[in-house]
Amino acid sequence: MKIAMAQINPTIADISGNREKIISFIRDGAARGADLVIFPEMATIGYPPMDLLENRKLIHDNLASIEEIARHCTGAAVICGYVDQDPENHPLLFNAAAFMEKGRIVSRHFKTLLPTYDVFDELRYFSRARELSVVEFMGRRIGITICEDIWNDLDFYSEGRAQAGSLEKYDYRRRYDIDPIQKLASLKADLVVNISASPFTRGKNAFKRMMIGDIARHHAVPVIYVNQVGGNDSLVFDGNSIAFNSRGLIVGRGRAFEEDLAIVDVEAGTAIEITDSDIEEIRRALVLGIRDYVRKCGFRSVVIGLSGGIDSALTAALAVEALGPENVTGITMPSVYSSAGSVDDSRVLAENLGIRFETVPIRFLFDKYRHTLAEIFRGRPEDVTEENIQARIRGNILMAVSNKEKSLVLSTGNKSELAMGYCTLYGDMSGGLAVISDLPKTLVYELSRHINRDRAIIPEASITKPPSAELRPGQKDQDSLPPYEVLDRILELYIEDRLSADEIIAHGFPGDTVRSVLHTVNINEYKRRQAAPGIKVTAKAFGVGRRIPLAQRFRP
């Protein structure tokens, strides 16, 4: 049996656009000799649609779409994700897969395991499948599963084949009492298909390949895993669809971070080895996240404030790769405290990238603010207030250019700064997308060096000079923050690994530093709640997957 893994990039709620894309891939798969074409989870609507699922018209249009898709299933059979109604539990729905052949829907299969952790909230909308069944096709008994259904192999976890550290960091652990794969095996399924919309996070792919390969080997059945690709808001879906033979060996793969139609014969294919670069995956995830967010939100270009530092330089380099240099504008906004080197480094970066570059000094505006506020502030020394005024002037300039040119502002703060509140509301936090807000500062350095591996795109001075907001004389980040090597590890242990202060201290970090960092993280939740959405690449990002109340007194 020749199977086409059709990993597509749907736009959420673009029913007609998604339908035409699906039909096009079906035709292409049939033309290339595929007997079965498989699409991702919720391919008709795109994942995650969130509360759009409460719109009855969207559900109706999606149902009409899957019927129309079925009529085009003449040259090959198709498995496609969509959303179905649950007539017994209105207004709940089913996260569903349709098996279609010869112009009609042959069978419907519903998701059993509904995740409600991190960025997932499926119990809010869906009912669980009440039964599992297999579908017979070309002498095979196919068991159809949907995303989470494949992530609860009880033997895999209970026998310790999963790595314990990965289970804690990435939420991969037994959460349910049922194993859908085991149920399908008892129904004599001899091919397992899993359609997914599984977002990218650092380190996840290696674990996923180990887990699915173990399932194929343990049950002695081929497994086809087809994943969505593309950026939707904060989430990036990396594709990387995989086919395993009954021995648990990889015999086919969809391209990473691209739409693809990969043809595979699970028993005739030659085993392949996958060796992905961690940092390269992060780069490609961010580039795809920028491209899709900008375009799916109706923009064509972006504007970035260039400080001469590494954060804005990295953001600009990623934006150019995502959108092209003609669609990126960099603006440097020197103040009285800006060094000549910072302006020069911004200009060199713009030349290296080939982007439009503008200089808008803010000293005059800053002086006007100070003059205007002099009476109210009489007798009080300058402090962080005046620092923030400069950041907010810059934010206003960027937003003015955004309004005038219909260009999206990309904010440039990193995860370390956002965690510690080392950023200014309505200032450097202004923007429509926070590109590197899930990159700790140490990862910013690593990714910048990776981008510079072949030639100097980001000026070396931007990488090597001590980081500074340049909002007061001689200011350096490390005047206010612990060394980033220390800070980032503490933040990882707290935010991603969910350790308490005492547990982090037991890792060898000074108690005063740990408690100060954790306290600072907690009191700055109000800033993060007002931040632009960021692109998730770590196991736990700020945003929809981390829900912390603002008014609380938790002390870790």
C-alpha cells in the first residue's frame, strides 16, 4: 500500500481555503500513485480554533466541507481531520477523523484522549470517543487515532522506556486510564494511523520518535504519524510526519517546517536515520512563526526598533529570512545615553541584511517630557521613571510608523527579561508579535552565533558587548540581574521544571539569589499578561500555556 502523508498548513477558520488545499493534495497524491492520502488533525478548520468552536456557522461550514472533500476521494482513499457534532451532548463536539473512499464518507472516528494541560484545553469543547473501531482497506485493518491518543502507551511509561526527565519537562506522562493503541490492537488493527496537530517544542521530536517507534515495535504494526505544519498565533507546528514499519524503524518522513506530500510504503521502504540539530530547529520554528503570523494576520511588512544589541539584531535577522529584506524596516532611536557604537552597530546590521534603515533621535522629545513633568516631579531625583519615558517614546514612534505604513511592530525582548520584568510596559514591550520572548538570553547568544556560522550577519560587537538598555549613564543588564548563565538556569528549573525554591537551591545556587529571582518572576506577571503574543519553542512559555493569577500571594 502506498500512503501519502499530506502535512498541510491550514489557516484557522478558513474553511474554503483549507478545503481547496486538501482537495489539491488529494489530487496530487492520487496522481503520484498513492492508495491512501492522510491529512492532519482538524485539517478543515486548523488547530487550535479555541472558542471559535462555539460558533455554529463554523461547525456547519466545516461539516459541509468534509462532505465536499469526500466527493473528491475517487482516485485514492483519504483520512482527514475535521470537527463533528455530538448529538447526545449538545453543545459539545467531537474531534474527528473521516475515512473516505469512492466519493463518500465510509466511517467516522473520534478522539479518545482530550488534553487539558499547557496550551491544550480540549475538554472545554469536545466529548471523548465512546467506542473505537477499525476500518478495512486493501487487506489492512486500519486503526485511526488522533494526536493525544498515541501519547499514553501504558507499557512505554510503566516499563520505564521513557526518559524520566523528559516526562517532567514536557508533560509526557500517563494522564489517562485508557490506552487507545492497546484497544485497537485488541481489535486486530494491523496498521495504526495517527493524525496530529502537535506543536513544536525544543527536544520534543527526539522523544516523539522514540515513543512512536516503541509503539510500532511493541505491537508489531506499522504506524503512520501525520502532523500539521505552520504557525498559528504563539504555536508553531513543525510537520515532521513520520512512517514506521512494524519493526519500529523509520521508513518515511515529511519535511520539517514545510508543507509536504511524502509518499511511503511502510513495508517496502528502507530505514532512514534522523539527526536533527536542536538550534537549527529553533531557528526554523521562529522563521515559520513570524512568516505565518504576519501573513495570516493580513500584514506584509514589519518594523523593528534597532538598539545595536543582540536581541533586536537577532529579531531582525529572523524577520528578513521569514519575509524578505524588502518587507523589514529597522529604526534606531538614539537618546542622550546611547553610545555611538550602538547606532553604528544598528547601521551595519541593516546593511548586512539589506533592509531599510531609519534614524529618529529622541533626545528632543525626552527633554520635552522632562520639561513638561518638571513641576509635578519637583524635588525628586531622576530614577526608573525617566528610563521608562525613553522606552515609551521609542514605543510610540514604532507604533506611529506601524499605523502609517500598515506594518506590524515586532518587539524584541527575550524570555529572561520578560521573566524578570526587565522591560517597559507600553515601551519596548509595544508590538504585535514578541519573536524571541521564549528564548532565554543564553539561547539568544547561541542562536545568533548559529546564524553567523557562515558569514557575519549580526555584527560581532552586538554579540560580544555587555548587554545594556542604555537608559542611564553606564547602565548594564548585570547591574540589575544575576549573570545570565545563572539566571537562565534558575528560570528553567522554576518555569519549565516547576521546582520550588528549596529544590533549586539544592542544585547548588545561592539561596538569596534563587529567592530573589523567583519573587521577581512572580510579581511581574501583570506585565506578561499585557505582552504581545510570543512564539513558543520551550516546554513552558509565557502566555496561554502558563496561567498564573495576578492577585495572589504564592511564595515558591
